[in-house]
Amino acid sequence: MFAKLLSGLMAPDPAPLPDADARLALAALLVRIARSDGDYAAIEIDRIDRILARRYGLSPFEATALRRDAETLESEAPDTVRFTRAIKDAVPYDDRLAVIGALWEVVMADGTRDEEENSLMRMVANLLGITDRDSNMARQQAGGG
């Protein structure tokens, strides 16, 4: 399942992802940002589950299942640069912008913004083609000042 998704994403000219695959790829980015500071905390896991449930209209059980699949995909995905660039090419801008907001929510879930998280957020926003202005607005809406 994951190998097919990853090979499709890593193709030279990836086709737009089906909704279920886009959800999984974007959820994997949420997991990656939560893991970036070396502390994949329960509060971050809970926040990811709530974001997935809200964003995709999932039950708590379905959101947890999606996050678990995303954890597996994240661990198998290539480096952040290639993975994020591939998502940019396969997912519409509005969906990518919404994910930046969700990523900021995950970063802020534990009440601190570590330098690793800040660096990764700058890189991911850029690689997803999100402007600094849009990323900053998303951060402010997520409570990141």
C-alpha cells in the first residue's frame, strides 16, 4: 500500500493524488513535524487525531487509524525535501495551505516552538509552495503568535 503511494509520489511527473492518498500523505507531514524535535508527545498525537477528524469528517477511530497509517508512511518516506516536493506537485494549493495551518497546530500543541520545528516549518512551507505571508497567517491562526 505505502510502496505504491510513495512510488507514485516520487514519479518524475506525479499525477494528482486520489483523496485518500492525499489525506495519508498530508497526515504523514503532520507526523513528521511532530517527530522533528525528537519528542513525539501524547499531546501532539492527540492534536493530530483531532485535526484529522475535523479536517476530513472522521470519527475518532477513523482518525486514529489514519494517523497510524501516516506514522508508517512517514517512517518509510524519503527525506523531507523529496517527500514534500512530491506532495506539492500532487496536491492543490488550498489543501497544502490548510495543512500548513494544521502543522502549526501540531507545533504549538506542546506549548513550545523548538528550533528544529521552526526550521522544518520554514522548509516545508517553502517546499509546498506556500508563501511566507500565508504561512505566518496560518501560524497566527493556530495560536503561534
